[in-house]
Amino acid sequence: KNQVEQSPQSLIILEGKNCTLQCNYTVSPFSNLRWYKQDTGRGPVSLTIMTFSENTKSNGRYTATLDADTKQSSLHITASQLSDSASYICVVSEGPSGTYKYIFGTGTRLKVLA
Amino acid sequence: NAGVTQTPKFRVLKTGQSMTLLCAQDMNHEYMYWYRQDPGMGLRLIHYSVGEGTTAKGEVPDGYNVSRLKKQNFLLGLESAAPSQTSVYFCASSPSLAGGLRRFFGPGTRLTVL
């Protein structure tokens, strides 16, 4: 069964610290992997997208990595800010390019404290 | 450019009542989607549309109907609401299904069925 698992479920860090969120997937065939940020009470917003040939993608203080061999991805947040408090959702697209099917992880809830 | 908007933002229904959730997008996107988000679960696709006048079932379509009479609007209907339909509903749109193109999500509708 195609699945996306994220860890940890929740994380609390102090402002200014770095953190890394993990995503493991069993989706096959693989098309691409995305990280979304979802603020409380809002819809998800895309942070990065990576295909199987890409192993690193950055968006400001967010850096995503992908190891297609081990089917693992991570999202590293540098110098965290209070506004980083949100849920971070890993999404894997199944199938060849053109498929509608997204497999969503349950998210990691990050809380950044002052 | 408002992106994807949803109405209403909140709604409380009694079991057996009906209602329609409205999604509108002003980006001229062909594809639109309805998801539900429940605690401890990833977003799940209810129905989607690949263009005006077309609809298709997603992973969890039972108890819902949809219509796409206009390209910019995608309606989700609950004919006879059940407590199991208590959830947060997100609409999304994308220019196509092609890989590499992200989906834009609306702010969500929180529905409670008593």
C-alpha cells in the first residue's frame, strides 16, 4: 500500500535553532515529492517540489533533500522564526507525470518558542 | 488575484441536513479538487474535476456529490449529512495534472455535523 510517514509527529524548538523533519514513503511508481506548510486554520502552501533526479532543493531558510534509493526525504529549517510554527506536510505524487494522485503524510506539527 | 476561495468558512449541521460548499478560483485553472482533512490522517481526495462540465471520484467519494458548471467554480454537496462527515474541507486547483505543477489550496471550511 502506498504510504507516506512523517516523523516526529510534533516538535518544539526555540527561536533561532535549526530542525529537521523526516518523511519516508513507499509510493511506487514515484513521480515527485513536495513539502507543504500549513498554518493553523489555513490551507497548505507549497514550499518545495523535487523529482527523483533532484536530491536538494532550497526555498529561503527551508532546504529539502530527497534520497530516491532509500525513499526518504527531509526538510531542514535554518534559524527558525516564530512564523515557522505550523504543520509541515510531505506529499508524494504517485505514477508518471500527469497523475492526479497525491499521497499525503499526516504532517509534523512544529512549534517555535521565543 | 484572490487565488482559491471557499465559502462558508464554518458551518454546523444536524444529521440529515444538506448543504453545498462553494470553491472559486480566479487563476483560470483547469483542474480542481475537493479534499477532507481529519485529525491524525493525511488529506484525502473526495472528488476532482479536469475541466468544466467534468467530475470524477477520488478516494473517499461516498456521501458527496460535486458539480463544475463553470470553470472557476467547483461545488461540493452533502445531501444528507452524517457525523462521520465532520471534517475540514479544502478545495484546491492546478493548471494541469502535469508533474512539477503545484496545487493551490483554499483556506478551508470547518464543518461539524451533530
